[in-house]
Amino acid sequence: MRLIRLRPYWKTAAMEAAGAIGDDPLFLLQYLFRLLRVLVLLSIWQVIFAGRGAVAGMSAASVLTYTLIEEVFADPLTTRTELWVSLRDGSLAVSFLQPMGLVGQFTSKMIGRWFFGSVTFSLPLLMLSPLLGVSPMPASAAALALFVISLVLAITVGVALEFIFGGLMVYFEYSTYAIENLRSAVSVLLSGALIPLQLMPWGMGEVLRWLPFASVASAPLTIYTGTGDPLFLLVMQALWAVILWPVAGWLWRLNRERLVSFGG
């Protein structure tokens, strides 16, 4: 019975994965720019760490692995759905007519896009890593196991944040682009996806690691590279998941009537 209930979500994910090429025929160009970005970042870190030892507990090798794995798992570590697009064009109304939960629908579509990207970009990048002089291996077998758990928690926190920002878009009605731009900027700067929090100046990383954004990217990557306390990171992720989901639900209940302005 449980498999039958999950079938609509698996079908939705499969349809999204299969339609990725038709919906975005320039995906190869996007992957080229992603590859260029990771090459530039790897080159920058190699220059910065040239002739230097570990900095803030991170060696050159761990930073390079951190950067590579961040790009390999970029989609899960950013956890972005098409919710804001549906709010912008009013297609969210159709989602309410589907015999599936709203969160499940957008999450299924998101996972479908991840599957397509992992096959066409992430796996080739992993295979290319020896040529880039970067080891893709985790710090240990235990680190890999904990990384998987942390990645699931990161996605849980990320989807909650996605619906919280979606609720804010509904509240501010015509400011969807402003909220989306804010969300994107915050995700890059505060999550540790671009720069490891340990390497941020003026002790900023010590503050940012307590915020929910760090639980989305920094936590799993730090666990993978063995450069942080796994227990603390996992507890923080679980705590933020418990806190954020009720907030997301409250925002959507609060703004239910406002959805009509988005075509719902």
C-alpha cells in the first residue's frame, strides 16, 4: 500500500527527469559554465594554499575536495524547487488540484532534476577529478556514512527554507523577484557553499555555523572532509529541521487567502 501511495511522486520525478532536455535545450551550455566555475575555484584555492599548511583546520587537499564535492552535489546542497516560478506565473493553482501534497509535488520534481543532473554532470565530474588533481574521497568510511545522513537532513532543512521564502513571496505579493534574489544571495554567502565557513574572515564562520543556512551546505561538506564535529553538525541540522517546518506550515496557513493574487 505504501508503494502505491509513493507511485505518483516517483512518476512525477521520472517525468521531470525525462523532460529536462526538452524544457532546457541549453543544459549543456549551463554545465560548461558550471565546469568552468569549479575549475576557477580549484585554481584559486591552489594559489591561496601554495606553500602553506592547514588554515583553520583545513588543508589544501581538504579545501579542494570540499569544492569538488560541493559542485558534484550542488543541486541537493542548494535545494531549490520551482515554487517561486509557480508563484510568479500563477501555475500554483494547478498544483492544488493534483492528488498529491504540495510539498511532495515540488520535492518530487526537484529530485527528478537532480537525477538528470547527476547522470549528465556530477558523475562525469567525479570521473574527471583525478585529472584535476583533486581527490574525491571522503575523510573516512564513517565520514561517508555520516555525510549521507547529513545530506538527507540538509535537504529537509533546505526544503523548509524554500517554503518559508515562498510564504514570504506570497505575503509581499508583487515582490517575488526581490525575495528570490535575496534567497539566492543568502544561500551562496551564508551556507558555506562557495567558501568554507572556517575560512571566512573576522570569525564570521563561527557565527554563521549556528544559522540554518549552514545546515544546508556547510554541514554535510564539513562532515565529508572530516574538518568539523559531526555530532554538533548533525544536531544543529536536526534542530533546524524541527524548528523550520512548523514555521513554514504557519506561514502558508497565514497567507492562504493571499494566494488568490498569484492565480490560486
